[in-house]
Amino acid sequence: VFVTYLLIGLGIISFVQHFSFTPVLSRGIYLLASVFALVMGGLSFYDFLMWKRGKEKEMKLQLPRSLKRLIHKTVRGVDISKYQLPGAVFLGFIVSLFEFTCTGQVYLPTIIFVMSISELRINGFFYLLLYNFTFIIPLLLVFGLFYLGVTQRRFGLFLQKRGALIKLLTSVFFFLLGAVMLATIF
């Protein structure tokens, strides 16, 4: 997951640098990313409201059912016991690519924000490493919990109780990111 997202992030940085050769184009990309963050904030808030009403299936920001099925099919199709580490690496890579449609909603505007501030751009690769490390911390914690014996059901109930709060905090994050980005433009 870490390596996959690092490679995606490097690709995004390369894309932004390649198409940011003119101030107008650079500002346009930045403005689009700002609006995207605000739209994601609105959709996250909508999801918060749906969760509070018990209508989680109506949330907007989730993997499409077809992609969820494809991920499950891929996971079931790789015999990790046979391939051990290469199988786990392959699965991590493929699942990360599939899930980027969901998790990339934060990744893209964050990278564009960092790349737009010259003081941060200098250490862009370091920030990319830091972002990806913090991104995998929850994955490591979940793995540790399961290793220590927490059941999938118990973990699911924990998330179920806190899902609305997670959606609300995500919404606040997107709104703040979008507002800060817009404030730096104007």
C-alpha cells in the first residue's frame, strides 16, 4: 500500500509540475483542486447526514459495489499461502489501485496544495513520504488489533458507532483544506 501510493503520488507530482509551466495553468489546476476539496466536503457532510439517519447505503463517498466485488474477487483469486510475500505484495498493490478511487479524494488536493507553496514544494518528496506513512498507520493498527485477537465483528461494531463522527471530521477537513486553498489564490 505504501509503495503503491508513493508511486501514485510521484506521478501526480510529475503531472502537476509538467502542466504548471504557466502561472495561468498552474492557478487553474489549483482552483480546480480547491473546488474539488469543497465538493468532497459537501459530499462527506451528506454522508454524515445519511449515517445519522441510518441510511449508510445511500452515502455518496464509498467504493462502487462493482469495484468492491472486483476487489473481493481479486483477493479470493490469489493464493497467498502458495506465494507468501509476493502474493501479499501483489494483492496490496492491486487493491490499493482499486481503492485509490476512494482514498485519492484526499490525496490529490493535498499534493496539489503542497506543490503550490514554494516553501513546501522544496521538501515535497519528504512530505509525500510522511503523508504515505501516516496513511498506513491506521492499516497497521487494524492489523495489530486483529493479530491481538479482535474479531472482525467487534471491529465492525466499533466503526459502526463512530462512522458518523468519521464522516463529519472528514467533511470538516475537506472544507478547511478547500478554504485554505481558495484563500491562497485570492
